[in-house]
Amino acid sequence: MGNRSDCYGRGTALEGDKTTTGAECIASMSNDTEHGRRVVRVGDKTTPCPKCGEVGVIVSGEPRDTNNGKIAAVDGSIVRCACPSGSNWIIAPAGQWVGRGPDPSIAALAALVAERKAAEEERTKQLAEERDRNRVFAKSCLRGEGCNDAGEDQEPHTNFASMAFYQSVSSADPASDTDVPQHAQTAKKKKPVEDIPKPKKRSALYKWLNGNHEEIEYQLATAAATSAANAQMAVEGASVLGLVGGSAITSGTWAVKLGEMATGLGRIAASGPGAPIAAVVMGMMPGRLNDGEQDFIDRMRLEQMREAPSRVRYTWEQDDKGNPVPHGWHTPPGKDMVRVRKMEWDSSRKAYTFTTEEDPRITIIWTPDSSGVNVPSNTGNQNPVRIPNPVIVDPLPENTSIDTTTSPAPEEKNFADYILVLPISAIPPIYIYINADHKYYTPPKENPPLPAYPDAKKAQAKTPVKGGGKLRNRWKDSKGKIYEWDSQHGTVEVYDRSGRNHLGEFNHITGEQTKPADPTRKVEK
């Protein structure tokens, strides 16, 4: 192959081998070669030593191997010159490549190194691509870099992102003005621009002596009035949202408005089409979304998506008094997709708007202008929201079924979560969750409790309210039919005696069917 031979454990010395001082061996015998190089023996000389300048002589070797009566020189053979004794010897390791061309073992090693490097680069690329695919909108800070798994333990909402809770400010109502003296719509607004008195004309000497504060104050007042006028035009016919918990997610003014085509449940919260509504909006803005962390979906990607995964989603649940409270859920893959929508410019309002896709259609309005309205802490809403601090985020129950484009609580069909993208680079995308009407219906306590089904008697509750931690009130009639209370709609869900066949949703007073049978719904007998 071209490797140096082994002479009793040491390499055979050949012409041209170097010594430790840098001299080269010179062979005296011409008829014994190895790989084209003559073999060196004891007594052969070296070129002048670079250190002392004298020609060296090889004085030791391997006595068990002789050639034409002389001992073979090997790796470590001493060379005598003017240098200190024992400081100059031959370097000739056994197995060393001495053939023509490059050492194939080095080439093989280089190829192996290159192969491993390519494999490592491919693995790194695959991991980067996988990590890129697994980006999420929000995740818990307890999940380290590169880990986007859903949480498995209870956590506070502060582990995910800053959050704000807004409730719509009630419209002015003569019957309630004494109770709520300062509704947003009746609060003292900024003066119109034309009503702001212009400053007196002053001489240059007056301004030099007294300053130009009158003109500055006028400019500030007109700017504030203009901003207020723009904001009031933007939210006309809508309910301004007042902050009732957390920290404001943006500056400017937020408002909500019931869509013109709203029907059914949405009318409960409105006095007519397009009228102001009672709504609660939860907003979350992950602060690290645009900081370049590879675990999060950046803004550019998000703008191109129709839905995005998030490791936390929120619902509104009932507390023990029937009031709405926010609740968070760890959402694993398959239950994590949140719709992504852009807020569009509405030229008539001169504001950005977005309309939800479920009934009732709710239009969310945002303007960077301040309305100039004093939004009171008492919003005048008859059902004020109580925000726990912190909001709890729990693992989803294993039996929870979530459509990828609906809210995490299957029974809360009128609720919706979205990630909204404003076309303003300074404002990161915002997660919102709307409770358009948080009126809950307590189970009937009349006698009989279900007038449409007078023989229905109280039965043991067995079906949990998903996400609520309670059991649905239940009744059974003489034929064994099962009636369960729907606290969201104030109706009863009716099943056959086996609980396996859903018969529909009915008005418990009139017996009128309000929703058709759902073959996917089943309850325990």
C-alpha cells in the first residue's frame, strides 16, 4: 500500500527521513529499497545538522535486523553530531505513509470528516426546518428555547403574555343616568376645533419677553380636539371599550358594534340593528413575538397565514354566581389553530375595522386617535366583569373536541378567538377573544321546572359543563327521556332514554324546538 514497514515494533528508517534537528538521512546501500526509497543502516550519514552544522552519523539501530552485515536503522535511532548526546534521532514511525501521492488514510479521513460534516449540516437544516414549522404565536415562558410543547400543569396567564380586558361602555340611558353619572357617551367631550379660542396676536417683543406659550397651548388643544373628533367619528354608533383589567394593549380607542345582519342571540345585547352592544374583549399581545426568537411566528409569516397555532387559548366561563370570568387553556397540536385576520381601513370611519365571522357579527374598531372621552371605571354595564389576577391556564380536558377554526369551548358557539394584524409595523399582532353576550340562564326553579314537560322530574346530574367544572342540571320524564339545561341559551337539550340519541334543543316553557337534533351529541344514561 505504501506504508512504512514495521521492524520489531519500530518503523524502518529510509533515505530522506528527517531527524529531530531537521537533518535528512542518506543511505549508503543501493540495492535494498522500500517503496522506492533506499533503506538506511547504522553507520550511514545525514546531511549537516541545521543546529550544529556537522554531518551526522547514525550510531544505533535494531540489532535483530541486519542488512549486508550492518544493523538496520529504525525510528528512534540515535544520530551523533555536535549537538548534545541523545538529542538527535531519526523520526520514522511504523505504518506511516511513504508511498507516492497523498496518504489514502488521510484522504479517507478527510472524506469521513466531510461526510459527517454534511450529515451534521443536513441534521441542523432539518432541525431548523422543523423548528420553523413548529413556530407558535404564544407559548409559556416555562418552555425553554426550542420547546413549543403545550403545558401540562396549571399556570398563570402572565407566563404567556401581557393581557388586557375591555368591556363595552353602556349607552346613555335616562333610567340609569343617576346610577352611572359619567357614561362614555354622555361624558364631557373635548371642545370642537372651531370652538377653541385662537390666541391673541402678540408682538415679537411680547413673545420674546413672555414666551410663546399661548400659541403652543392652542396648537396642543386643536390637535387634541382634532384627534377626539376623528375618534368620535370612528366609533359613531358603536360602544367604546373601557379597560377593566390588565394593561392597555395599544394606545388610541377601541370600540365594538353589532353587525347589521346580526340575528338571534346577538339581539339580546342590542337595541336594534347596528346599535351599541354589551361585549367583553380579551386582548393578548406576546411581547417577544417580533424579537427574532425562532420559537415564535414573526409578523411577516403571520400576515401570510389564515390560521396560526398558539399554545394558549382562552374562553369565558361561569363562576359560581353565573358571572363570566376568563379562563385559559394549554392547547396542543390539533386544538391550537387560531384564525388570523387583518384589520382593514374603513374610509367612512377613518379607522381600522374587523368583523367576526360568527353570528352575531361583531365589528371591532380601532383608531389611533383618542376620543377625548373620560371612560369611567364604572362602565354602566349591568353585568360588570370580574377579572381574576392571575387568570388561570389549565390543561384541556382529554375529551374536549375543538374544531380548528372555532373557539376552544364547543358549547360557546357564539364566542370566537382571532389573531388580528394591524397594518402598522409598530403594533404587534393581537390575540382577541370576544364574549358578545355574557348573559347566562340559571336553571328553572318553578313547579314544574319544565312547563312544556310537566312530568319531568329532577334527576342526578351526570354531564359536565365543558370547561366550567360543574354538571348540567338534569330531569327525566316518565318515559325515561333525558332533559339537560343549556345555561347559555336558556333551553333544554333533549335525549332519548339511552342518552345516545340527541333529539334537539327545545324551549322549556313552550316546547318549541329551537335547534335540530345533533347526531354527534351523547350523554351518559
